[in-house]
Amino acid sequence: MPIDNIPELYINNPKLKPELFVYDFKMTEDIIKTKVNLNMHMFSFLQTGKKQVHFAETSVLVDNKQSLLIKKGNCLWSELLDKEEIYYCKLFFFSEQRLKEFLSKHIKHKEQPKETPSFFAIENDSYLTSYLNSLSTIATVPSALIDNLLSVKFEELLVYLIHKYKTVFENYLMSLIAQEEVSSFKKSVEQNIHSTLSLEEIAFLCNMSLSTFKRHFIKEYKVSPGKWLRDKRLLKAKELLEDGTLKSSDIYLDLGYSNLSNFSSAFKTKFGMSPSEVR
């Protein structure tokens, strides 16, 4: 699967490297688990549809009631149509330099957080709706004015969100410019034990090729990643079935199996009985 370099994919002139950039992303069919190399921090203002983003340590699903601020880096995202025929998301990208300029102007010096969460969820409200409407009108002004106007709109947005979320949002902004630490390999792996992600997708989220991921995994766990994940997921399946409220048809997709037959066969090989025999 190819990797989408964002926002470069959306910029018509490859020589341009804007520090602020707005893009209206629209589509008419679902896009599932696109591999994304996000090269700028990004606000995602979903207007219609649903958006799911997988990170190395977590995932998030939002509709048009929430927006996201997403840290730059590798992720997988799915864009899903809801009842509407068109998926529409307004994206606002910004550079670290613009963020540093804002922080030096508006936030007194404070200790930088040790961890940087992959995203910050924003509850939409009437102010943000009005803000997005005004942001859309910028596309109609002469190009010479766009950068200055986007600078004003960027500052307006951050000032408002600091007012809304107080120090929680301040700390998140500070964390975006903190020196990035290497994420825990084991933490990333174990957060995805029960996800539907493939080994290749988990490796991508860990910023590794599949072959490097496998070597690193065997060094850490002394077993191949395929066998380890399969055993962990089957143990979870047995636990869910023993609870008595779910059937194998309810859980196999969530445990990474594409069809019920493969799940049942793997379960029987592991435990010597079919899922329906679990009591």
C-alpha cells in the first residue's frame, strides 16, 4: 500500500512549502486505513461523515460533533461516508515555527510536558462553526493576502481554544514543540493486541519497515510477531466466549480475522475445540 505524504499531496506546486495551509478534502466513497506520513501538525474539522485515525498507541473515531488536532507523524486514517453522499473535512496545517511564534507571544514560559499525545479532541460549538465559515471565505480573496489572513485566523483559533480548554490545551501545544522521544516499542505493540490492524500496519505506526519490525519484535519477545499476536487474540476470544454474552460471529472481525471460518479453524487449532463448544 502506498504512503500518502500530507499535506504535500494536496499542494499543487511542489516547490511551495507554506507554513500555514488550508485544504478542503472531499470524497464520495469510503477510504479505509490510508497510510499517512503527516509532515505538519493538522487541525481536522470534519463537516460530514466519520473519521477514524490509528496511532501507534491509540485510535480515535469522530463525527462532525468533534474536531481533532493531530500531531505530525505516521498514522492510518479511514474516512467514512455517513448518511451523506459526500465526505467533507476541512484541514488546517501549521508549521512548528508558526506554533513557536504563537507560544512565545501568548504563553509564559513553562516546563514542557514529557509526553506528547497523538491528538487533542475538540468539541465543536457555535463559535467554531462561525470560525470555519470565515476561514472558507479566505479562498476568495487575492492570493497576496492569503498568508497574512491565515496568520490572523491561526492565532484566533489557538487563542479561542486556550480560552475554552485552559491549561490542558496550553500543555498540549507545548508538547508539540518538545523534543520528541522514541515511543515505547512494547507499548505500541501491546496497545494493538486486540485491534484489527495487520502486522504491516502496526510496523508503519512504529515507523519501521515490516522486516525491521519483525527483527525488533523477536529481540523483545523471543517469538515471531505473527504467532504472538495470534495467541493473544485467541486468548481474548476465549475469554469473551466464556463470558457467555457474545458468539464467535460477534467478535471475529474485531480480533483481526477477515472471515468466521478462518477464526474458527485457528481457535480449534489453539484450544482443541470449536468456539461453539466453549462454556
